[in-house]
Amino acid sequence: MLLGLGLVLFLILLALGTWQVQRLHWKEALLQTIDQRTHSPPRSLAEVENEFASSGDVDYTPVTATGTFLHQGERHFFATWEGASGFDVFTPLQLDDGRFVLVNRGFVPYDLKDAAKRPQGQVAGKVTVTGLARNPLTAKPSMMLPDNDLKKNIFYWKDRDAMAQSAGLPAGARLVPFFIDADKAPNPGGLPVGGVTIIDLPNSHLQYAVTWYGLAAALAGVLIFRLRRSAKDASARKSESIFGKHDA
């Protein structure tokens, strides 16, 4: 019975190790794609939209968009930057065709959430934003995250539709289907601080694979020892039985 359970556990450990190897290959390919994209020249918004329509994936693609910020529609995403707590400021950018794209203009400290405290950064008129396109999320990425607080304008996960709907956009407003994270180009007054996109994704799948395979190897050693011990015990019992009959 115990040997059977051990064999099942051994197979599970092998499966987990193999899964981590597959995840390793996936992560390495993803990191290579991100590196290629981030080091490519910025593309027009129309080009990136076409790519999103065909593939559904434009994450980290450099893009340029021109329009006018609607600062009254700022949405605030709870974040940290260089050890400080605060918010990433997502502001609707109205394009020439009347549509909107939500732009992550960058980080502001916690006590400067109120835009009235940083008026210089509320640039007026037409601007051109260069940054990285970011795919929208389809759902809250973790149950551990709090729900977004629309009344206080505090977002704990990037719900694009909720941000847009609570930003006071005109009725029937059309939205570009992805975000733009602005680059490090300085804003007047120094805030928001742009270029806050985190690209350094962790890749620990090799260590995990080694761990699972190591546990499988250790368990295999234990199982082999038990099998040999069982075979030896069975042989001893057989010998005792034979000699016992002879003695009789």
C-alpha cells in the first residue's frame, strides 16, 4: 500500500518538474519577446491597434499617441515607486478622432494624490505621448487584492472599463482597447514621474524544476530501498519456511 502511494507521489513530482520546465521555456520566450519589443522604435497608435485586433497581445510595444488630456478624469492606481507609497496616475487622452486612451502618466506620492497639489503637471492643450502599450486585464489577477474603490478613486488592479466608466467621459465614448504607460519624459513640475513600467519579470522556474526533480529522485531512492528490503525480507521468510520444513 505504502509503495503504491509512493509511486503515485513520485509520478506527481515528475509531472510538477516537467511542468516547471515547460514554464521555463514559456518564460524565456516571453522575456525575449519583451526585450525585442521594448528595444524597437515607437509605432503609431493605428499600427498597434491593428496588431491588437489581430493578435490580442501588444504588451510592451512602444507606441506614440497625440491628443488632449482630460485631467478631471484622473484615475489613481495604488502603487509603490523607489520605496515610496503612492499612486500611478491614469488619465484619459482624447484623440483627434474623438476616442480616448487611458495613459499611465506615472507615479505621484501618496500625499499628492489630489491633482490640485501638483497643478504644474496638469498640462493643457495637445500633447504627444510616447510609451509602452499594455494589455488590459480580463479579471482581477488575484483574490488577495482588495476590490477597487471607485468612490475614493483608488484602484488596486487595472480594471480598464471601470476606470473609463468612472472617469466622467462623454456618453458613448469609445476607448482604445489597451493602456499606454508613458515613458520617462519629464512632466512640468516633475510630477507625475513617468517611466514606471516594471519589466524585470522573475524567472525562478529552473529552481522549481530542480526542486521537484530532486524530490522525485530522493523518493525514488527511498522506494528502491523499500523494494529491496521487501524482497530481502520475502527471501528470508521463504528460506525460513524451507528450512523449517526440512527440520520437521
